[in-house]
Amino acid sequence: MTSPVHRAFVLACTLALASPLYAQDAPGDPMAAMSPEQQAMMVAWEKASTPGPEHARLAEQFVGRWNARQTVWMTPDAPPATATARATTTAEFGGRQVRMAYSGEIMGAQLEGVGHTGYDNVRGEYTAVWMDNMSTSTSTMSGRYDAASRTYTFRGQWPDPMDAGSMLQVRETLRIVDADHHVMDMYETHAGEERHTMRIEFSRAE
């Protein structure tokens, strides 16, 4: 697997071949001066990097300011802890990602987090990254969107702080209620049993 730095270097070299300076020696279509391999690389990179309808959907559904009601179940038999929160979501990188800045609390402790959600044209999957001030890890998930239920389903794993070296299997659903409301539900698998651990209900702020 190539690293992001290597991919960026290859892309930069390919774009340089198609630059106006290079075209001075090859008037007309810059692609004509490239080898078939270089042409194929240009086409592949353009397809991989161009935002599409999946990216537009993310922006349409999530960009804005949101009020949130957060419910957390620490254990299945304990009453949930509830709190309010705020979130601001913006489109970034030419619409290729949406970034959510989240501010709330858990069990009386202040929570500040940032998440990025995008769509990977090459993998054909949605991707999600999350980090916050209550952990030193970065969670990553991937998933798909079901148009019939208007629900994103992401799956991933992250380190279990109660069992060093093991990973928790995680499932997240993100259901679009309407243009001004969506609901996130988080599930973790413990000892082979999936538990509902968090729900966040988002309402668009005025």
C-alpha cells in the first residue's frame, strides 16, 4: 500500500506533466504528450479526487449549526446520563469532507471533539474519523448509506481502555429524520454482546 506522501508525490508529478510550462513543448492537448501510462494515471487521479453526489449529500444533510441532546449508557443496567451539546459542521477541502466541531460533556466532564466525514471514491465507502480531549486515540470507521431508510451505517474498532491490547468492535448509525434533524446511535460489542452506548439527537440551531 502506498503512503499518502507517496500518492501526493505521484499526483504532483503527473499534474506537472500537464502544466502550462510542460505544454509549451507540447502544444495542443497536454495529454497527447504523455505516455499511455501517464494518461491512465491522470484519468484515475481525476476520478478519485473529484467530489460527487455523495459529497454533496453530506454537505446538504450536515453543514450548519446544531443543538444536541446526548444520552450515554455507561452500563446496560444503569440509568443513562443525559446532557446538552452544540456542534458546528462545515464543508472542507472543496466539499470533499465535512468537519464537525462538537462541544458538550460526559458525566460532568467537558467534552471537546472533532470529526471528519467523507466519501472515498476509490473504495466506494463513506469514511469517518473522530478525536477528542477524552482519549489519546483516533477512531476510524467506514460504511455505506441506505437511501430507503436515509441511514448511514459505519463500522470500526478502537482500543478498549479496560483491556489493554484488545479492540472494541463499534457500529454507528446516523439516521436523517428531516432537513433539520438527525440521530446518531453508537453500539459497542462487549464479550460478544452488542450494547447501545450512546445516542445524540441533533436539531438545527436558528
